[in-house]
Amino acid sequence: MTSKFVLRELSRYNIGTFAEVIYRNTLLNSDEVALKYGSDSVTFAEFDARVNSLIHALQSMGVNKGDVLGVLSWNCLDYVYVFGAAMKGGFIISPFNCRLQAGELDYLINYSEANTLFVGPEFVEIANQLRPRIPKVKNFISFEGSTPSMVCHRDLLVNFAQEEPDVQVEEDNPLYIFYTSGTTGVPKGALYTHRCAIEDARTRAIEMSLKAGDKNILMMPFFHVGGADSLRVLFYVGGTSIIIRDFDPAAILQTIQDEKATDIQIVPTHLAAFLALPDVRKYDISSLKRIFYTGSPMPVELLRRGMKMWGLIFCQGYGLTETGPNVSMLHEEEHSVVDGSAEEQKILASAGQPMVGVHVRVVDKDGIDVEVGAVGELVVKSKQIMVEWWHKPEETRKTVVNGWLHTGDIGRFDENGYIYIVDRKKDMICSGGENIYPREVEEILYQHPAVLEAAVIGIPDPYWVEKVHAVISLKKGASLTAQELIDFCRQRLAHYKAPKSVEFVESLPKNPAGKILKRELREKYQAS
């Protein structure tokens, strides 16, 4: 590539697309490290060249602009090249949840209308079993090595030209389909354009003060909107993504120390696992500028323990699969109230204030705004919310009304515009005519020194109709009875809110993003 007219070359791709972002990094940061995965290190120039080869290869296989690329894999380097190919080649990437069973994958792959499926080594067998049931998929491509009956992804990167493809993507071209986690039923696909993705990356970069040279530990799965969001925002600013395949708390802290990472995105269960390590203090993670926690509400007691260990580097982001995802943020400096008065500490239980370029309202069942402190549904408007539910126009009309996306989250706001997520609308428990929000009970449960993780659900009861049931995993070596825990809650909550029954388990079911799957907990009782 000639450098004589490097600034002129920047205009090759349209502003407002990720094709332009990738090319910009190639021209201006060519030798900087874009990705690390195990012992592999990839510069921005190398990434661009391999993405170009993949685009040419896909075109030769009959894949056209606007076609859907399905991916069934855990995080790996090959996965990121498919993201790049979608960004520059005009394809739509559709990441699938690796934890789904064959019947669920069958539905999702057909629903996506993918004509090409990239498959991680652990999923070759299941992909081959699914072939007769996913007739629209014409191309099967294997990640991380060759396998019979599939095209080898790495061969495509080597055997096809590295020149820039003859494709031009537009801001309004579709780019991603991300699926709801399925915690509340059949997943739906949230469709995003380049414009949505760029707006979201810009918003997060501004709010978190990200810049070139930052290094992010990327352990959230790429099929989760949060994992993909972390990847693309680091591309946007020209930073480095250190890709992690499996969650191993000790190994991740060691990687932060070795790589001098500046950022990591976690969910509450990750923090609990880090703090449960007996030798957690031996790791030097002083290079971290930010621990960004998302995914589900962080219990305040757990947050306090984390801040006592690592200081004022925690920031919180709230969002959903269908909102971009970024909606609101509680910044690092706002966490300084941890040593303040009880009144000042209240904002630690909040999701912060709306991010720049995002509007949030709290409304009642008729769509009328509620007063400060009153509870209602959160609705969101921004340039980064999804365009639609993929192939579900009626569902889209119900979700996005007059430009406002209805989140299904129940919350309130205070006089300073801080947002408090009370619970999911569908998680609310109605016991004896009283509405009970599980998160309020969970906050108390996490205050008990023996509790590692807690989930509160409503289960059928002949007298109360629904009763409050707590599912608990204990810290290693801890012991506790159900009655002791119920009494602990009754001392801190109205009695009707306290659990009426307690179940102890070794671990709670979670999706790959670390969110506790309350649906699975409920199914046990619904079936009985």
C-alpha cells in the first residue's frame, strides 16, 4: 500500500461505517497491535489484510452483500475476522449462543436465514447433525483448523487476495443481528445498521474516555451484545483487544498483570469469583483504569468489597440487547460515595444517568411519565437502538412506539436523573396481593457473609398464590440454614418481602454472559 496519498486514501470508505474505521486504523496505526489471543498477536494492518482475503473468499463462494453469516463458536481470533468481513464486505453477522441445545439452534439458524455458518471446533459434530434441518446454509466453514466436510477458515485467509474489496457499505446497511438471551422465552433477533453501531461505539468511547493504546480484556462472549460492543469500541478508538476464551478467574487476573491491561468488562458473578480467590491480593492489577460492570444489577455489598480491594476504578453500564446496548452509566468518580453518608451512598444502587445522546423516560402502563421516585417502565430513545426485531414486524411495533423502545425493565429516577432498576417487569412477584421486586431481596441476601450468589424468584403457593423463594450458593467452607437466612432477611425487610423458602445449590445456572438464568430456576417449580 502506497503511503504517498495516505490522507486521501482515508476517504475510500464512507464515514459512519465500520469499513472506514478498519481502514483508518490500517492507514494510521498499521503496526499497532489490534488483537491478542494466547500467543498470537495481530496488527491492524494484518487484520485488514486477512479480512480482505475472507471477503474475497466468501464472494467466490456465492455470498453477496446483505447475506447473513452465522457463527457458532466460543471466542477466538478467527471469530473476529468474520466481524471484520461483515463490517467491510456488507454482510450481516449473526452470532449464535453456544449454550443452546440442537433444537434451539435449529430454530435460530433457520430464523436468521444464514447461508453460511462458521463453526468452532467444539461444535463441528452438532453442526453436522443439524445439516438436514438447516437447508438454507450452503457453506460450512471451520474455525481453528480443518475438519472433514467443511471449508477451513484459515485456508481462506491464506489463499485469497489481500487487496481492498470492491464493495461500498452505507450507514444504513444492516450489520449485526444479536439475539435476546432467551431468559424470558424464545429469542428474538435485534437488527443493527452501521449507523447504530458507530453511534453506540462513539457514545461508549466518550463516556469511558477510551483512547488508542488502551488494552481491554475481552472475556464476554462475542454472541452477547456486550462482548461485541467491547470489541468494536476498542476498534473504534484504535485500542487492543485481548481475547479470552474461557472464564478462569485466576488466569484472567494473571493476564491483566502480564499484559498491563487497562480495561475489563465483567458481570457481578465474575466479581464474586475474583473476590473468592484465597490469594486474590497477590495479583498486581494496578494497570487497570476501569472495571466496567454490566449484564445484571450489581449487589451493593459485593460492589463495596470490590472497591475495598481495588479502589475507585469501577464504572457501571446499563443496557439491553435491543438498546445498542448502551443506555446509562455510573462513572468511576460517582462511586466515591462508598465512604459517604447513607444518603450519598444511595446512587451506588443506581444505573447512573443517561449517556450522551440517549434519552430515557419512566412511564406507567398508559405511557404517561411518572413522578420522581415513582416506579414505571423504562423507555429509551437514541440513534443506537435496534432498527427492528429481525422478521418480526408486529413485535417491533409493540417494542418501539413513536421512536421510544420499551425495555420491559421496571425502574424509577431521582431528582438528579439517576436511574434505579427495580426489576424486570416479568420478574416481579405478586404474593398475597403485594408486589415484591426480587432485586430488593437479593440486595439483602448478599449482605450475609456466607452467601456467594443469590437469586430470588416467585414460585406457586396454594395460600399466597406466589411466594418468595431464594436460591443460594454459599462461599466455600461456609454453612447456613434456611431459617437463619430467612431470619436475617426479616430483620432487614418487611416480613412479606422476606423469603418464605430457601434452596441451597452448588452453583446457579447462568448464560454465557454470566447472567443468572431465573427462567431455568422457575421451570423446575412450574413443571411440578
